[in-house]
Amino acid sequence: MTTVANQRSQESSTFNWRKIVLPISVFLVVAFFLAPILWQVLTSFKVNEDISAVPSVYVPRRLTLEHYQSLFVRRPFTSYILNSAFVSITSTVLALGLGAPAAYVLARMRLPGEKIILATILIVTLFPAVLLFLGLLEVVKYLDLGNNYLALIIPYTAINLPLTILVMRSFFQQLPKDLEDSARVDGFSTVQMLTQIVLPMTLPALATTGILTFIAAWNEFIFALTFITRESMKTIPVATAQLSGASVFEIPYGPIAAATVLGTLPLVVLVLVFQRKIVQGLTAGAVKG
């Protein structure tokens, strides 16, 4: 009896608390980060009485699509979405189109002052975009690019280009050179080798870099607020920030919540569609094999 009691006491003393603590910790962390998002989504479907109710109504019993409808009836919200998509997609394509060849050159060819070039690119990536604001404002005025999509596409491309070069260069360095040597023997030019062999092998890197660039362009606010003043050309962040109520003292919480949900939904869909490529791009090179 004593031996059995000792065994039970040992089993109880060696109980693995990680099996309980770890799932609870993960749940609390996920809930902490998802709670604001869930609150915003619920607010976009609440009626105005529930939004302004005291105490707050956490789980609404009445749902409405009025806030979403008001976005498209009172303002050209469809144009805002298309504007953001056009500017973001164009700047992303340009950043990848210019950054990938530049990264390949830096990864494969020995250039004079290569370390200085890389150090300069790295330093530029550390600059906050707001430091470029006054200089870009003068350039936009001089070139008369106000209310022109180029006033956003060119800065977005230039700002995201250094990051694109650094990320793509690291992936090009991980590719075996034997394939490129074989392609040269078969008569491939540098451009053909890059487009037909190297870039298809770096699709995860292209997807990861492209999504990061797209998100940065989609969410940018300061340049879009200053360089674009025409209502039909505004992007989603600017249009959402400028939503107003029936009076100066009224804050349209419902329409703002609906606008933020619509503005975030394309990014969520994009990440979900390319989720596997993103994971491959982030983990590539982590394990040698």
C-alpha cells in the first residue's frame, strides 16, 4: 500500500502543467490581438442605438447593413477602393520589376563599391517616409503632379525598392549557381536565365516581398492626404479619416468601422490566398538541406 501511495504522489508531483498553461496562454494572446478587430467588425453591424448605449453593448441583438450602404450611397467608396488597388498594384509591380534585377546583379556580380551600395540601401530602408515629405512636396509642385496618381506611385515604388532589393538579394544568394552555369552552357542570355529559371524558383520570395510592398502602399496616409485632393481620386485611408457625421460634433462610428473593415478585407484575402507562399518565403534558407 505504501508503494502504491508513493507512486501516486510522484505522478501528481510530476504533473505536466505545460499541457494546461500553454493552451491557455495561446488563447489569451490570440484573444488579446483579435478582440479589437472583432469589436470593429461588430460595431460596423450595430445600430446607432447600440453603438452609443451606456453601458456598451458587446454582443448586438440587432444587426444592420446601413453603415455599409451609407458608404456607397453618400460617397464614391467604390472609387476609393479602385484607387487604392491601382496605386498599390502598380507600385508593387514596379518595385518587383526594378528590384529583382538589381538584387540579382548585387547577388551574382562583383561590382566596384558593392559594400558601399549595400550599406546605402540598408540605411535608406531605415529612413521613415515622413522625412521625405517636404522634399517630395517640392518635387510634386515643380513637376505639377498634384492630383495625379504618379505623385503616389513614384514615391511608393522608391520607398519600397530598397527593401525589395535586400530581401530578393538574400534569396538569390541561396540559389545554387550550377543551374545558372548550365543555362549559360545551353545558350541562355542573362535576361532569359533570370526570367525563365531564377525568378520561377524565387516565387515565394516574390510573393512575400510583393505582399509587404502592397500592404505598405495600401495603408500609406500622409502622401495620399497631401498630394491628392480631388475627391474621386482619394484612397481608402484618406477617405476613412475624412468621414464626417451630420454635424461637427457627431462622430460616425458605424461608417468608420465599416470603412475600416472594407479597407482591411482585401489585405486579409490577399494574405490568405498567398499564405503558403508567404510561409515558404519567410522560412526559405532557415534549414540547410
